[in-house]
Amino acid sequence: MFRSQEETLAKHQECLKKQRDAVKQRLKKLAARQADIKKKSSAIRESVVRKYQEIQASLEEDLRITLSHLEMEERAVVSALDGVMEKNCALIQELEQDLARFSLALDQINREPDSASFYSYPEQQDMEAVDRVMDVLDQSDPSSVSLDEAKAEQILSLTNNMLLLVCSQTPLIRKLLKSYSSEVHLDPETAHPKLIVSPRGDSVAYTDVWQPLPDVPERFDTTLNVISLQSFSFGRHYWEIDVTGKTYWELGVTYPSIPRKGASEDCWLGRGPESWCMEFYDGEYTAWHGGVPHQLPFTKPFCRIGVLCSFPAGLVTFVEVDRMTPLFSFCAGTFSDCLHLALCPGHNHNGKNAKPVVIFNTTSPTSDL
């Protein structure tokens, strides 16, 4: 009997050892995977930094070449003006010398009137002096020497075009996320009775009036939620939500299995394992999933929030659209079901939260990569 119990315990012990070893092996693989992801992420960041440095170096080299051209042309024009100014200075010196000679002659004549007959200055020489001066003045017209201003304007125009091009491509993340835009419409069959969904399904607002709507299984009956008619199960998808002027809202994504009836906390977005959300309430931002709050270091009331859902990476990311500032990102690893966009416009909040939450649908193609 004791031997039988000993053998049974030994078998259990051996089984537990195998399970422990399996978990240890999995832990080792997870750690290796974590290290690999960090390594790849670091390599990607370094590559991006190098590309930005190359862009900066290219722009700096182009600036150097452009300025060199302008400076070379400036030197040429200034040098030409120096030459013309030298001719003017030389002529002034000649005229000054002639004036000095005539001043001496006049002084001599004033002292010795009889000596005037010794001094003569033919009119021909007067004409030659006038012609010489006129010739120098004609050749030294200031307006005859100038920069190629039309070319300079073209350079400024090209520079401005390059600036507009750069601005149209940055932030790079804006163009990338826009390429993932997917059109969605809110499903009025899921909306809480105190929510009004627009006819086009692109906005939702709170009302104090309880609407007599059918109590279908899809409808939220306690939490002020509504979800999209469309669901997504692969690819990358991006939505922009306008929350201008609101003091309370929640938005995110959810599995269709989110509880919809009763006062369970799991019915609230982000409070259960079925949904991920970002919340703004009384000037504070919080990211929620599985009932775990993540307080965010932002206080400015944002006007538009972007939501990115990436099935290949299992990521749900929130961004502030104006500057494409990253706000928070959840990693689910692998999504176990399709996802719906989910919104909560919040209650009236003492009359300060009456504005609707609006979805900005675009026609950009959805990425299935």
C-alpha cells in the first residue's frame, strides 16, 4: 500500500516537474522574444534616425551650394562696382589736380596781372574734359550693375516649394495613419436609449430624454455606449474622432462580446477584458483596459483623437491628431475576435458636455498588410 502511494506521488512529482520545465522553457522563449523585439525596434529607430540625418545633411549641403552661388554672384557684382568706383575716384583725382593747377594760376594772375598772357586753356581741352567726365558717368550708372534678382526670386520660389513639400509630408506618421483610414458608421441598434445617433451614423450625442427604443440584445441599457456597425478582423485601421468642446468622453475599440446589460463594470469601455479605451473626464486623460487605469500626463483639451488598430501587431494606439502626439498604446498580442469602434459621448455634465462626438470618415484605402 505504501509502495503504491509512493509510486503515485512520484508520478505526480514527475508530472509537475515536466510542467514546470515546460513553463520555464516558455519563459525563456518569451524573454528571448522580448530581447529580439527590443533589438529590432532599436534597429528600426536607428535606421529612421539615420534617414533623418541624411535628409538634414542633404538639405544642409543644398543650402551650402545655394548660398555659395549667391555669394559668388555677390562678389562678382561688388567687384564690378569696385572697378567702376575706382574709375570715378581716378577721374576725381585728375579733376582735383586740374583744379589745383588752375587755382595756382589764378593766384599768380591776381598777384601778377601781366602774366595772364602766359596761361591759356583752349576750349578744346574743356570739351575733352567734359567728354571724359560724361563717358565715365555713362559707364558708372549705378543701375547698370545689379544682382540677377529674377533668378534670386526663382531660388526663393523653389525654396518655398521645397518647404511646402516637406510640410506636406510631415509629420510622416500623419500620412501613414491616414493610409489606414477605414470608414465606419455607428449602429443605432447598439446605442443606449439616451443617445442620439445621426442619420448617417457618423456622430452621437447625449439627450436627457429616454427614447422608447426596442430593448434588443445588442443595445447597451446602462452605459452610454454605441459601437460601429462594421467590424474588423485583419489589417490596420485608423479613425479620427472629433471631441471639440467636450468635458467628458470615452472612445476605443471593443470585441462584440462586451457585456451590454446591467450595471456591471465590464459594460464600461476599458473596464473589462473585451475593450480598450481612452477617457477624458474633468480635465484628466486616462487609458483603460481590463479595469486597469493608466493616468496620462496631458491636461490640454484635445479637439481630435486618432485611434489606430493594428491586427498584425495586436496594438491599439491613441494619438492627438493636431500634432500627431502619441498618447498611449496597448498591446494585446493577438486579438481573439473582430473589433468594433466604440464611443461614449458622456452625460450632459452640468450642461457643459452637450456637443456630439463626431467620426471623420475618409475615403483612404484600408491596409490589409
